Amino acid sequence: MRTRVLLGLGAVLLLVVGAAGGYAFRGTQGGEEPPARGSLAEGVGDPYYPDAGNRGYDVGGYDLQLRYDPATDQLDGRATITATATENREWFNLDLRVPASAVTVDDRPAAIKQEAGELRVTPERPLTSGRPFTAVVTYAGVPSTIKDGDGPPWVRSPDGALVAGEPEAAAWWFPSNDHPTDKATMSVAITVPEAVQAISNGTLLGDPEPVEPGWRRWHWRSTTPMASYLAFLTVGKYDIVRRDTPFGPFLAAYAANLDPRVAQVARASVDRSAQVVGVLSDVFGPYPFDGIGGVVPNVCDFTGALENQGRPVYGPTSFRVDVDVSIIVHELAHQWFGDSVSVRTWADIWLNEGFASYAEWLYRERTGGPSARDIANRTYDCQFGNARFWQVPPGAPGKDNIFHAAVYGRGAMALAAFRARVGDQAFFTTLRTWLAERRNGNGTVADFLATLERVSGKPVGDVAQTWLYANTRPPAPPA
């Protein structure tokens, strides 16, 4: 995820700063407590969001059959969820905020109760640990009216809608086990009026097909498992650009009614995606997905950007000045750090944002700009008098600060410090080892530090304490 940037060092990117604004992101901000889920909440025990996700099963795939009318914001859905029970259970929960009307489990009607974003399903036959099962959920509603905190991650545009958010967004458009530890494949078939387009993750399976007069069905499929918050959907009038690249098909979608200057800068920036992936692949290893691209919607409430798997969404405010690939680098770096290897808990957010921020510095280093070390040192100097910045430890920022500037900027400086401690060869070998060993999985900050020590043979605990966990400014820059 990326918000706004400070520039310096001759227009070189120095530091990602700021918490997410608007409705696009679901991060807790300003000391606000996360909304209560109600008595049905169970959760996987995440330390920052204890009610997030559900226990007792592991999802293999979601198959969504949707119909959306932009004129009324009415969404009708039928979700087929294939899963395997991991416990003996009389019931299980799904995260869903749109009202559900019926659920079947293995073709038998199930009893349901829905409250505050939790859908409790009681099958006719209890779940047995190790047994696969299929749940089919029928639901319908107007997602933009379902409020939570500052507002829903489902926001309307002049000709449609967009749903994208972190750390949660799925519950506004499909039932899920909404935590990064339960990744699954996604198939999204959505019927919309023929005057608009429907964009999601993955590969577009053929041309949109007419299904009734004035309506067409778009079918997207993602065969690489993804965390539920990385799934997104947007409907509206878009110009779609497609071409082949060495990293799979490129598909980008630009809102047709963008300001002309914004549209020009957005296209020129997103068009650099393949070149950026080429540079990052040389550093991190093979690109982890089957295609690349991006979406630029005309949604004023979506500020910044989000690393939706295989197809990031960039808010139009990202492209007001001139072509700047830093935001492209940041979101594409997340395809490795955050999407392919996801956090085990939201307390591990440094593994996403610190690494994507440092990737911006590495990109500059690899493309003729200043070294990552120079950028880290300048960033350290620029934050000299910012006491609040140094009071937030990136390795354990607290639920109110998961998108704080320190997680990004100080988090990137931490990686510069680790690189200085172990040397370039061990540092970059560690990054590639981490990504290869945990591809399509999850990890913690402690897991990464253990990998760094295993690969390098050097202790890094003191560096971690100084740069990740202390709540004071280190006495010297990281390198």
C-alpha cells in the first residue's frame, strides 16, 4: 500500500509517509478502536484484529457468480466455497456484511444467523476434521450503505463502483475467511450492463459474453492462491489496454472519464510496469504471478494505491504532477512482499511496507540513481526532529499505527541496516531465499530475522532492536 511521498535529493524519492486516507483502506487510524464484530465473532486470534477470520476450516477456492447494477448499487451474489475442515465442528463462520438469504453445505440446507459482519452456518451434518466440504451462499444487498468505521471499502463512482481495502474488504462483496493466513484461488463471473466494464484479479477468460439483452458477463480467474483482502472488483467505463510481456499478459484499465492530464500521466506511469518488474525480478527472483497490470479508477475517495494481487489499483490523485514510477515500484514490489509471501498477523506489517519502500530505493540504485544507502542516510537526516516518527517501532507498531510513516520509512532504513551488517551477498540471498521458501504462504518478522541469520551466519538481534523495536531515534544512520 502507498499513500503520499516526500521528495528530495534532487527529486529522488526519500520516504513514504502518512496513514491511508479516505474510504479505500480499512486500517485503524487516529487511535480509533476497530468496530466490534458482535457476539458471533470468533476470529483466528490476530493480535491486532482478534475477530478477523475464522477457525475450523481451510478454503481452497472461491467461485463467485455476481450481478451488479450501477444505477442502484445492487449486488446479487452466489458464492461457492470449497474448503476442508480442520476441526470437528457443529458450525462455522464466514465473514460477510451483505445480507445472506440461504446457505447449503454439500447440497443440504444449512441454518444461518448473521450479525455485524459474521455469518454463522450450522450444517445439517457436522464437519469432520480432514473432510472436504462445499458451501454455497446466496446473498444480495447495496454494499455502499453498509457502514463500518469511517465508511465502507465499497465506494461508488460516477458510472459504477470499486471495492478494495486493507486489512479487510472482502466481506462487502463475498463471504470469506477474511484473514491473510487462509489463501485461496478465485473465480469471479460478474454480469453488468453492456455499457460498462467489470475488472478483477487474474486472467480474463475470453471476451465478455452476452447473457441477456443489454447485459454481459465478465469472467476472471486467479489460479494462484491469494489473501482475501487482495481480491478486488471495479465496475465502470474503462479503457482497457492489453499486450504480452515476458512476465505474462499485461492488462491495464483506465477510467474513461479521468481528467485528461491525469489520464496521460497514469498511462505513462502504469505502462512502465513490465520494465519495473524486470528490475525487481533481478533482485527478488521470478515474478510470482501469471500476469501484470493496473487499474486507475475515477473514484475520489480512493487515495493512494493498493497492491491487489497481479493488478494493483492506483488512485487518480497519484498521477497529478508528472510521470513517477515510484508508486508503481512500491505496489509491484508488494507482489513479492505482501502478496506472494503474506503476513501471518497484522503485527508483521513491516514485512509488507518496509520491504516495498526499500524496493523503491533499490530500484533507484539499479537504474542510475543514488544508492539505497545514500537515500537511507538522507531519510535519517530529514527525520531528525520528528519525535513521533521515531516513537513508532516498525517491527511492532501497534494496531493504531500499522500504516504509520515509520513502518514505511524507518522500516526501509532497517533493511539498509541489515544489509550493512551482513553484506550484499548474504542480504540479497536472504531476500530470494525468503521468497522462494515461503511462496504462496505467510511469515512473521521473527521468521525473517531467523532466515537472515541462517543465510548470513551473523547475529542481527541488536540491529533489529535498534531499528525495528526501539521507540527512540538511533544514534547514527543505518549504514
